[in-house]
Amino acid sequence: MKTLEELYQEVLSSDELKNAFAEAMQKNSMEIFLKANGCEATSEELEAFLRGKQEQQGELADEELDNVAGGGCLSSTSETKTVIGKCPYCNTEGPIEKTRYIGVWTGAEDCVCQTCKAKWTEKLY
């Protein structure tokens, strides 16, 4: 079984794992994510681990850590804007609302087509 540190390092180096982590955060299924990736830690242990990272690196705000325990969004830092783009679902060119979340393991934008109301997530990097 992997330690939280081992999984953390894997997530940092893999876009696929970053996206899976973000999805698990949004769906409040962190323990499933941890187990699926070979780590038997609990959400509480993950929260303590991230608090330790915060003390070492100063990267996480207390509210971000509370979101891990409470199943909130990945980050308290977000920005919403409306852009003109093409919806991958209805294929229309029109207004797309994008909300950007910046977190320690991932960066993503939640997108909503203002024409058909379809929702999807786009990774930032």
C-alpha cells in the first residue's frame, strides 16, 4: 500500500491523477479515490497530511483543508467569467460560463454552456 506522500508525489506528476483527484473532491469521494490508487488512508488522515503540507509549504488555506474534510470544492479560490466558445455537446458557438478553481493538486475550470446548459470540466494544465 502507498503512503499519502507517495500518492501525493504521483498526483503531482500525472495530469490524469490530478483530474481524478479533482473529480473525487467534487463528488465527495476522496476515500474511494485513495483506495483506487493504492492508499488506505481516510479523509481525516488526508486532511491531516494536507495540513502538514500547508505548514511546510504554506500552499493551502484553512478553508481549502476544511473543504477536503467537508467535501466542498477543491479550493476556496475561484473566478467566474463568460466567454464565447463552442460547446462540445450542442456544437453551437455561444456564451460559455467558466469557473476556475485553483488547488494544490490540480487546476480546472467548470464550464456551463449557456445555450444547452451542458456542464463539463476542462483542465488548465
